[in-house]
Amino acid sequence: MYIFDENIEREDRYSDYSESHYSYLNISKRPEFCEIRDKMEIWINQYPKEERDELISRLKTNNNHHFISSFFELLLYQLFVSLNYKVVIHPKLNNTKNRPDFLINDSCGNEFYLEAVVSSGLSEKDVAQKSILNDIFNSINKLYTKDFFIKAEIEKYPTKSIPAKKIRTFLENQLKLLDPDSCEKLFNLGAYDLIPEWKFNFDGFEMKFRPIPKSKEFRSKKTEKPIGITHYGFHWRGENKHILKSLKTKANKYKALRKPYVIAINSLDDIFRREDIIETLFGSEAIYTHTESDNYSTIRVANGLFYSKSGPRYTRVSGVLFINNLLPWTVGINNFQLFVNPWSENKITNFLNDFPKSIVENDRLKDIPGKKLHELMNLPDKWPHNVAC
């Protein structure tokens, strides 16, 4: 049984906005995606036979979240096998029907449980809005233009379906009024504000567009994907509550464990700072003002996974193995970071030493360098090569 279809005619094209990860990986004939397919088929053949078909069935889905979750499990298995660890899938525990994803054993007899989770933070409303926007962007990409790319920016998000064809017609009419040579001259002079900007409004939905002129030597054929830049507007950054919620769910899943327990989390946030995961685990950063002077100091609020107002909590969790936006085409440019819980009942010692770590030392978080993901998995740098969806 294979993950991807055999003997089908594949297509040399970019993906549509609404096309699922699996569907595009399956159909694309572009070399970098052929590379990904080949590697995933090798990995799945090294997966234990008794578990293989079930994982393949979960990978063959048009639900992106389910696909990424399944791929994350496949990659974690292959990662630890590449490091010469013995990996047991869904090991049995005493006094519970729940089973962790993996039990990892190293050559020195060290063992730990590993649980995988993918966190997106998308609400049902977010998913619905994204679906509407995907339809709009797909429609815009059907524009016939040889002279321009389009910058598209969302100002007010849609609350219901929008007639996407109406937006495309609006843009077609605006583009007919433009002289590409004049626009290119303004663009080359850096006079971007003098290039026309158009606003489209429909039933509370607002979007604005600006043409990006192509150089003369590139105007000989139709633009395959006219949308060159997308901007989704500004959003108030939350406190990554969805990551904390996902971690708490996994932390509560197993009550008594006599071995170290690590949660591997893949956060699908597009905008991410390292400080976000630190605040999630150790508490939000705050300013403490000294009443007797104008001095202040930085403190952490006791609201993290590892520490609350009542003191250390979730002490059965030994650490969190964190990565951001891990997808099949970001393996070569993405890296894990292991955050060690200093209050854990079962300490992480003498293993996972190849991974970059963050440990608490003298009340400070100290980073210990380690290998990059592609090095851990014996993959070429920036694998796969030349990816552009």
C-alpha cells in the first residue's frame, strides 16, 4: 500500500489556494514535490507493518490538519530511527486504556514516552473565512494578464460568501486602463504611491489591490499566478492560548508515568516568536514597578504550563519538543527546540543530547546548541530543493 497514487498523469503547475496538501503532493510533477513523495514512501516502508496501513489511511486525506498531524507522527518516528533509537508505537500503560504515541529507547537503556500534537489555533469562523478567501484568490488567479502581478490586501474579512467572479471582473476592467510602461517606470523610481490602488467593497467585505508591473522581457506570456503578494491585514496577537490548551490536554492525558514524558508540538502559527513558546511554558512577561523609586524590572507571571500561582504543575511532563510550521516542504529549513521542565518528576538526563535545548540554570533560561533537523535526519541542507507553492 502506497501513500500516493501510482501510474497517474501528474501536472506541472502551482497549487490552488483551496487545494489540500495531500491532493497537490499527489498530483504535482514538479521535481521538489516528486522528491517529497519519494522520501515519504521510503519512510512509510520503514514504519512498522502492523501500524503502516492505518497511518497511510490518515495521510490520504484532504483535511490539511489531519494530514499535517499524520505527517508529524511519520517524521517523528523516522527522526528517532535515524538517530538509532528503538521506537515502540502506542506502548501499553498500566491502569489505563490511553496509549502514548511512542516509547523511545536509546542504546544506553534510557527510555521516555513521546506524545505528538499539532496546534493551529483556528476557530470554525477562521476556517470558514479562509475558505471564502481561497475561492476569491483562486478566481483572481484566473485573470488574463501578461503585464502585471497583483498585490492583494484584506481590509475587512468576509462574513459570508462573496461573488468572486465580480472581483475578477472589477480587476480586469481596472487593468485595461493602465499603461504597463508608465507603471514600470514609476515602480523602478520607487514611486509606489503613484501607482494606482483600487478598493473593492461588498456587503462589509473590503479588499484593496495594487498592480505590480512586469519588466518588458517577462511580458511575452500570460501570468500563471497573477497574485504576487497577499496581505491579510493586521491582527492583535493573542497569547498563544491554543498552544497552552493543546499542551494541557496532553499533559492531563496520563496520570502516573514512571518514565520521562515529552510532548512534541508543531505549532501552525504563521507569525511566531521564540518568546511565545517561552511565555506559554514559563509564564507571560510583565513589568514590575518599584513603588519607592522609578526603577522597574521584568518578571514572569505564574501562568505557564510548567508554573502557576500555586507553584510547579504538570510535573509529569519532562519537556516540550517544539517546532513551528513543520510541513513536508519545510523539513530542511525548520528546527526543533527542546524546552526542559526544571520541576519535572522524571528528569531528562543523558539523552536527547543531539537536540538544541533550553534549560533553566541559576533562574535563567540557557540555550544549548544542537543539530538542525535536516542534520538529525541525514537529509541535505534545505531539503527539498527549490520549493515554491
